[in-house]
Amino acid sequence: MIGSQIIFTIFLMLLFPHFELAPIIFKGILKCFDRHGTMNRYMTKQVIQEDYEKLYIGPEFNIQIRLGQVMTIIFVTMTYSSGLPILYFVSLIVFIVFYWTDKYMLLRFYKKSPQLTGELSKRAIQFLPMSAAVHCMFGLVMFSYPYILKSRK
């Protein structure tokens, strides 16, 4: 019962961050109208450079939010995967979708972000051993509980 809710929540984390694709579709329609319905990239109705950039350049990619989402999925997976081994597979699917959508969005939609230092990734890596410790503690609790693996006969 609780396991299905955890898996459903992780699948929701897969869907909700990608609602930002809706503005891309809307912006694509606006670009089509701006080009008089043609695929010619050089044809535009925009006269001022600022208006052109507003229409054709996307927002900056917020890596801090994405890293928070990834760390949340890692910790939830490591916490409950002893009792729900399917979480490994569900998390793999989520990470594959995150990778390909972020790759596409970075190459096609987002504008170039400012250079980041390695401090953010170093701090994220420092938390990963804590997820392994949480995994061991919750695994010990789940496997030591006498009724968790008992089948009904």
C-alpha cells in the first residue's frame, strides 16, 4: 500500500518538472507566426534586437533545482529500496528521462548559463555516503521486522 504511493510519487517527480515543455511549444508557435509560417530562420517580423532575443532565446537552466530533484530521488530510492527493490528500476527510468530531456533542452532551448564552479557538485557528492548509511539503517529495520517477509498460508 505505502510502496505503491512512493512509486507513484517518484513517477510524479518524473512528470511535473517537465511541464516546462509547454512554454516551448507555445514559443514555437509564436516563432512560426513571426516567420510568416515558413521555416526560414532568417525571416522575422521583429525590428528591435531586444524583441528578437525575447522571442528566440530561452531562459537559463536552473541546475540547482535539477540537482535537488536528483538528490531527492536518490535518497528516497536508497531509503525504501530494501523493501521495494523495484525502486531501482523506477529511478533508472526517471534518470534516463531526466538526462535526455535536459540534454535536448540545453542544446535547443535554454540560453547559455553562466559558468559554475565545482562547489555545487562537490557538496552533492558529500551527501551520497549519507544515503548509503540511510540505506543500511532502513534495510536493517526492514529485514529485522519479523512480519515483513512472512507469507500468508
